[in-house]
Amino acid sequence: MLEGKEVLIVEDDPVFSRIIGSFLRKEGCVVREAGNGLDGLKALREGIPDLLLSDLSMPVMTGLEFVEEVSMEYPMLPVIVISGTGGMSDVAQALRFGVKDFLIKPIEDIMIVKSAIISVLEDADGGVNSDADFSQQWFKVSQNGDQPLTEELKWHLEDLLDNPGNARDLLIGLMPEQDSQQGDWRLSYHSLQSADTNPVVLDYTWMMDGQMAFYMVDSASAGENGTATTLMIRAFFNEYLRSQDADERGFVHLVHQIEHAIKRSTYASPIRAMFGILNAADDQLDVLSAGLNAVVDGSGKALIVKNDNLLGIDASSTRFQTIDLSGGSVRVSLSEIGLTSFSLDIQRLSA
């Protein structure tokens, strides 16, 4: 499976690098090693490997700086990062740079490394888009049928389940910029959340045709499966937007896909969520509640968006509600107990 694959290991710990390198050579890989990020960039200029394995904590050039540079210079190169700090903020930032997977030291079972490498290389060899998010690789959402519980996915989910603080930090770290702008439209969100529970998670994507798609998930509402379910939603959302334009009909299909996966999954549970599409050309916002309720206030006209069916319990049978944006702004404020400190603002700057 790994015979002939070239792997570049960028790691400042010579013992760890030697252990991983020796194992991969026995698996048939061609292995090169670099002791820091600068040497790693030199090695890449000498030849691009099939996969890059990089530590995040290194001297001379931090792992994050190295990974960011690689993402700009070599966007097609699959990258797996290794963190020895135990913290997830750097891991989350690396994942936002396009890293395909991560591993946490100490690695007690070296077969986890092999599993992660094979999974990433299979996606790369199979023509999976290099822009695909790590979650799409974890949950295999580009494949037809059910999402398999691979050994790699099982390891990740069990690790996050055993370390709820890491899970929370990962979800928060993956959230996008709090303030962004596309053309005449601006999006911002405000969040003040408890450190004791999993957060409300927001993600959004601006598109070239004057649209913006988003979702919000109360990750705590799915109990111990909240992190896995939230990451699976992220995977489906990103895969959907990569493969087609966003519209109301398509989003209903997306919600149906997610619900099908939740019902058949051993690691996901029904969860409170909300989906929305901004259509700038039509001055309207379409919102679908999947158990996550909100007050939508546009130019002083408040609308309650409510659905008793959670995502995973026939939420796809609910219709979108349309909010008029001719007044130029709208605020979506969650109305659930304990979540009222989370709001999303969409504003037309020329209004």
C-alpha cells in the first residue's frame, strides 16, 4: 500500500523522527528527513514528496509558520501534522491552512500513523479535490453510501471523547473569522460561551455569485457524540458547497443527507442546528431551523424561526423561512436558554 511512496518528515526530535522513518522504510516508503521548517522548505525545493509529515513545535521556524508557507507554495501537497503540546488551538489553525489530518503525541500505536498516511494518500490518488477539508477525508463524504467508521476515524473520535477539553478547543479553533466582507455585504458574529460545555459552532462560506451559506450547531445538544456529529456536519457542508451551487432546494437535500448519515451512524446523534443562505441579488435570507431556534430581526421586524425537530429527526421535512433584506441588515439571535449570547449579523454596507 505504501510501497514506493515518498514521505518527507519535518521533525526536530531525532528519536521520534528516526522511529517513524524506520517504520515507514520497512513499509516500503522512500523517506527524507529535515530537522526544522527551514530545512523542510529546502527539501521541498529539491523534490516534492507524495506526503509531508510535520511537527508543529519546532525551533528556527514554528510548525505553523512552516505549514502556512507550504500551503501557499505547494497547495497540492497532502500534509499531516503532529502536535506534542496537547493543545488544539495550533492544530485547528493548521487544519484551516488545509492540513489533511493530525496526530497527537505520544503516539502509542504506530499503526495509527500508517492508517492516517494511507487514508490521506488514498484520497490524493483517488483524485479528491486538494481543497477538500480534513473532515471530508475523515468521514469520506465524497463516497456514495454510508460513512464508514475507519480505524483512523475511530481513533480520532475516541481521543476527542476522552479529552473533552481538546474537543472543545478544536471546535472553537475551527470557527472562521468573526468579521468578514464580500462585495457590499458584511458578516459578523458575537459569541460569549461557557468554558464548561461544548460550544455553539458557526461556519460560513462566501460564494462568487453574491451568495453566502452558513450553518450553526449547538454541539452540546448531542451529548457525548456532539463533537463527532458537528465535525460530520462540517464535512457534508464543505462537500456540498464544493460540488454544487447553494440554493434552497439543494440545502434541503444536504439536510436530508446529513440526517440519513446520523440515523445510520454509530458515532453521531440528533443535534440542534440551523442552516441559512444569503441571496444578495434578491435581497433575501433563507433560514431553516433544525431544532435550533432563533429570533431574526430585519429592520425592526422580528421573526421567530422555530422547529421542534432536531437534525436527525426529520428536520428536512421543514420549509425554509424567507427574510426580506431590502432594509439592508438582519440579526439572527439564538433564543435557546443558555445560548442567547450568540448572534449573527448580516449587513449591506451601501445601505
